[in-house]
Amino acid sequence: MKINAHLAIKGKKILIIGNRSYKNLGDELIVLWTTKTLLQQKDPKECPEITISCFNPQRLKKFFSQFFTTNELSKITFIHELPKGVRSAFYWLKNWGIKELKQFWQTDTIILWGGEILTEESPSAYRYRLVSMRPFLVAKCFHKKKYLYIMGGVQTPASPRKLKLLKFLLNRTTHLYLRDTQSVNEIKKLGYQNAEFFMDTSYFAYDWTEKTQQSTKDKYIIVNLNKNGEQFIESLISDISKYLKQGYTVYYVPVAKGANQYYQDIHYKKILEKKLNHHLETLDREEDFNHFVQLLKGAEIVISTRLHLFLIASFLRIPTKVYPYQKKIVKMKELISSLPISRSTTLE
């Protein structure tokens, strides 16, 4: 299967929406590469104005500074995502609303991106995506020359109401770049043909083939657990115990660092430590991403419930074991297996 790296996106003023998973590594790498490829147009005259809607603009800009030059960063505008509730709406309007609302009205193009962006496995997926786009959808009613692109994974909903919402979006979408062939086929079965496979863009965010700089003789494995994968905790305990008995060090990666239970991975490090009665080292991925990758390369195996830790390990050709808490992991594991990427993957 051919991996295309070029996004054919129309419009001069592009707004990228979808960073709902605050401090989530996978989401950050996806939007990172999407932004970078749009800025690296061959013709400087075609280089668009990029705006990113996110939960914490200052924090995301700081993370991006590891990957972009100062000049490149100056071409990106970071704004706050639209509020989801009444109280947050008042706060948003008071602090940023009038100024930032113009970004939605003035944009030519929206890229609605993320992981499995439209799925019933995430109960709020449709509500969040539609809330994110309200001003743009209203503006599109008055200006037909506005473009909407959907990127990520899509699952055909069983719910008639959500199926109507999906078709509502498809009828207003210029093109879909979907990260697995199953998503492409499902969309085409609904009668929408402007859909094609496009690799999860975290694949392009970093030079995964770069030679290892970190040299260590220590034997270690890297693990992660999250709320969705909690059902596999006893199996993960068994996996880790086997390596501890062989003298391996265990690093735990907090892939997501958000505030709620679904995005607070460090909480599960403490649970694992208590059950194992053993201290786990923390491998931070945020402050020095290059150091994180170099250490990742030396792991004996990566065992995870987080999709993008599994994907990154696969890009680095590290043996992996992934626990599929949602359908998206099964779909991406099958995709990775069909590409000359992964070295060895076990799916539990």
C-alpha cells in the first residue's frame, strides 16, 4: 500500500480543529504534522495562513517549539477551542470570544481532524465535533466557497440519529483523508466517493529512522495503561511481572496528561506500582521529545493500551504488544501489519 505524504487542501486561511484530548501525545503529533506539511508548500505564494483551535494555546505552542523554527512558529496562530457548556461559554466570551470568533468566520477552510473522530465508542464524539464547527457551518450557509476536510478514522454509526449527523457532515465535506481502509470503505458504502486512505499523520511528524543517540546496556521495557484499557490490568500486571523477574527495568509513559480520568495516565502508574509492589520509572514524552524517542528505541518491548504509543513503537520497528480497548486499535493494527513498518506486534 502506498503512503502518500501530500495533502491537497484548498483555501488560503485554514483553521485546524479537533484537539479535544488535551495533553494527548497522539493528538499533538497528528496536528503537528498536518500543520507542518501545509507550511511546507513548494510555492511560498501558496503557503496558507494556519490557525489551530486547541484547549491551551500557550502550552501547545511550547510543545511545537521542539519541532518548528521560530520563523515557522510565527506563521501559526493558536486560539482557544469553542466552549462546550454554558458556564464555559461565558468565560470564553469574556476572555477571548469576540476576537477569536472572527477566526472562524474569516477562514476559507476547516480541517476537522483527530483519531477516531466520528465513532459511537466515544459517546461525545459527534457533539464535540459539531460544537467545534458551529461558526464555520453557519458561515458556510452564506458562503459556498468554504471548504471542509475530515481527517482520521470514521465508523458508520448504528444510531439513526448519529447516522443523520454523519451524512449532514458528509454533504458539506470537500474531501475525507481517512487513516484506515475500513473507514474509507464504510464512507464509500454510504455513497460518498471523495474519500481516500491517508496514513495517521503521526507517521510523518518525526524522522523515526534517525540513528539512535542514546547508548545504554540496561534491559528495560516500556508500558502504558489508561482508563479505557483498565479491563486489561491483570494481564498487564502479568506481562510486567515476567520482565521484572528477569531483571528488567520498567518505564511507564504517561501518554496523556489531562485532568479527567480518561486522560490522566499517571494515575494508572500508581495503581500498577501498588499492585506490583514495585516502583516504575517515568519516561516523560513532553519536555524533550527527542530524548523520549531515543530511549524508546532501546526497549525490549512496548506494552500499551494507548494507540499512539503502539503506533510510534511500530514506526520505530520495536516489538509491541497492544491491548485493544476500542475498534480503532484493531483497525490500525491490521493496517500496520499490511505495511513494511512494524517488526513484531501481538494483539491481545
